[in-house]
Amino acid sequence: MTLKKAYPVLAIVLGAVGGVLHGLDLVQGYDSADLPTGAPWLTMLYVLSAIAVILCVAAAFTYRKTSDRYKAFESYLTGGGTRHKTVAVLSGELFIVFGLAGLYYTMTHIMEMTMFDRVTLIPLYLLAILSCVAFMRLGGSAVRGTVTEDDANMIFIPIAWAALDLVNTFKENGNVPMEGKFVFELLAAGGLLCALHAYARFLFSTPRPRLLAGFAGIGTVFGLTGGIGLMIQYVMTDLSDLQRVPRAGCYVICALWLAYQLSRMALSDEPEGPKLKRGKPVTD
């Protein structure tokens, strides 16, 4: 099996392992004063993250420039039939579930929140709910083998969700002294945002296969790391505090959706374009 075909599975496995390490670090890595306890989980997670990024970069470089930029979406990201439609529908429905859960929690605890949270969390979860439409319509485009302009424009909804999540996470944790408690949520939101932007390039005929392959893998790894870590923290600590669970669920679902896009790229029949050297085509 080539690296290109094994890449989606490797990204999921690394993300799942990273999520376990992150969850253990959140639960056991800090004392009541938020000082490090000396647990090894964060160090192990940093090592795993470095390995994951190197793997994603190496896998991305197995792709060449597309042979026809106007047909890149059709060549790389379509096919799969019923399976593709199922992934799209499940992703959309789960985004609705977690979006509604986050919106409900926000509305029922709004008086306890800071003004910044009140302003950002409601649109954040509304965007998560609307992302359902984007995933389903893009899934339909992939099944049909072509994308319309209206469907392509839907990608800006999950892009806006990821961007707002990144801003909210940074603002809420900017004064936290221990970076391990929030940095992987920042990496999750940032990785997913970059991957969705790279996916959008395919929809608007400015594709860069290496960019999408690299960021989709990074988004998968850190989306799963951040999301699973938060879920483990919730299960192992206070089951009544649901504040971060909806966000974690959205990270995980978006990461798995990107992993599926990687699998479509790996199975693509795209006739590869020329080899690249410093961004320019070269002849063999």
C-alpha cells in the first residue's frame, strides 16, 4: 500500500492517539492551581504532533500539479456514489446535533457568560447548524460529478464557523498560562480552517492538490486531537459541564469529513500533471 492510500487512515489513527493523550493531559496534567503535575502526556503529545506534521507534509508531496484546474474537483473529489452521499448526510446531521446542543447550552447559561461569549457563541453555533446544508450540498455535487456555483458558495459557511471558533478560542484562553490546556483546540480550529480553504480552491478552479492533501491531514489529526481530548476531559471530570462538548463534536465530525476527502483523493483517477520544482513544472 502506498503512502497516498494509507494516509487517511494514518491521519485518523494519529489524531485518535493524540486525542487520548490530550484528554489524559487535561485530566491529570495539572493540579488545582493549574500548575503542571509532571505527567508525561503533554510531552508525548508534542512528539506525536511533530511526527504527524512531518507525515502530512511527506504525503502531500506525493501529489503533483493537477492536469486541468477547471476539472480538479471532478477529478479528485467526486465519486463514491452512495458512500459519499452517506458521509455527507451523516456529517451534516451530526453538525446540526452538536450545533443545537451548543446553542441550547449557550441560551440557558447566557447570563453566566462574558459579553464576548454572548456575542460570539450564538453565531458560532448557528454557523455550525447551517454547515449541515454545506456538507449535504457538496456531497450531492460529488455524487453527481460536478459542482454548481451555488453549491460551491456553501463552503464559506463552515469556513466562517472555523474562523469564528478560532477567534473565540484564542480570546477565551489568551491569558491561560499553561498552553497545553488550549493550544490543541487552537490547532484544531486553525487546521480545519486551512483545510476548508484549500478545499474551496478546488471548487473555484484554483486547485493546489498538495495544499489540500497537507492541510486536510493536519486538520484531521488536530481536529481529532482537540475534539477527542475535550470529550475525554468531560467524561472523566464533571459530566454536568457541557460547555465544550458541542465544539469538540464539531471538531471531530469535520476532521472525519476531511479524512474522507483524503480517501477520495487517494483513489482518484486524476491524470497527474507535471512534476514540480520550486512551484514550476519540469520535464522528466
